[in-house]
Amino acid sequence: MGWKAIARYEIGTSHLNQGIPCQDYGHYRLFKDDVIVGAVADGAGSAKYADVGSKLAVETVLELFDDVNESPDKQGETDRKLSQPLSKLEVEKLFAEIVNLVFTELSKKASEEHYSVNELACTLLVFIATPNWLAAMQIGDGFIVLRSKNSEEYQLLFHPDKGEFANETTFITSENVLHEMQVDVILGEQEFICASTDGLEKVAIRFQDWKAFSPFFKPFEEYLKLTSNPEEEAEYVINFLNSERLNTRTDDDKTLLLCRWERE
């Protein structure tokens, strides 16, 4: 019983051709086998150090939960909180604190390196999943898709935040970030979770009705079912992210954070 998970991110052909580093980043942490925290971020194309910002944003989120997990006092309090679903209000407060912490860390980095915090701009998607409920937030574009137990349908949790103009969205450094942050709490057992940046939106999401495209997600869930240790058997995901077929559909950086909850 526990979570199987894998996170991989690969550079897009446009950035490769321009000599720009991959600006995506994604990772996760497992706590006590039954709680998983995941985060993905996509650096703004206009931000000079977007790759630094996206990595720092994700690592700040995960280190926060590492610190709580390693603190006996905080751990007990956290265990009690996570044993029951958080309310929407509690989740909004928690994610607002996380956003403020990430902005603080980005500001420190910018100050140390003598550049503007906007040069670290990135999107940020975070989820906390237990066997009984999931809480998630999204700032900017990208997507989180779920499949709950006893359902064959893959659910797009939030609409990607698209601005009025092409390639426009909200970033963690935007003035209106808390107003634009999308937050939700989903009750029940989620057997499959996928978080990704916008590089895969074209192939994973049906824009005409904002539905998750099931044929995209099913093979990844089957891969997790059949793989005993996804992190050690990552070729399937890596090969997909670098495939010529995918690169004909998108030239952007691409991230996949895949999770599957298994009771046996």
C-alpha cells in the first residue's frame, strides 16, 4: 500500500535551438507512505533567470514540508490536520502562506544576485494528496488531472490561467497572485494524479470543452501499475518527453509528475 510516483522534465526544442536552459522543474516528496506532496513550475519565457526561479519555487515548497515532517512538535500537529480533510478556507490559508514563502525566497535570491525578482518569475502548481482527500492550488497555466477510485474519467482540476494575449498568464511574482490563485479540495480516494506545465497542454487537454484527454493519461497510469519502482524505470517517461512525435506537437519544455495510489 502506498504511492508510486515519478517526476521528469525535459527541455523543449525551441529552447534547445536557442541555447536556453530548460525552464521547467517538478518534484515530489512522500511522507509516511500515505501522503504525497508534489509541485511543478514553469519559468516565464520573459524572465532572464526563469530556470532558477522555477527550481527554487518547487524546492521551497517541498523543503517546507520536509521541515514540518522532521519537527516532532510540528509533525504531530500536521498528522492530526492531515488525518481529516482540510476545509476550503484552511487550504486557501495554507497555500497563501506557501505562496508568500516562495515569494520571500525568490526575493532573497534576487537580492543576493542583484537582479529583479521578476527575472525569477514562474508558474506554480502544488498538491497534497492523502488516501482520502486531495488539496491543490494552481498559479498560471499548466494542469493537474485526477482519476478517482471507481471512475474511468480523468478530471481536469483547474482551467489553465490564460491571459488576454498569447503566452500571457499569472506568475508567482505577479501583484495579483493570491487573487488569481486557484484552490480546491477533492474528497475521496484519488488513484491517479498528473501535474504538468503548459508544454503538454496541447496533447493532454481538449481545449474545446476543457476536458482531460483520456488516451493521453491511460498509458501513463498503466505504466505506473506495471512498474514496481518508477524512478528506477524512468525510460518510458523520458523517451516520451523527448520523442520526435511529441516534439512535432510542442516545442516548449515539458514536465510530467505522475502518481498512483495503490492499496495492495
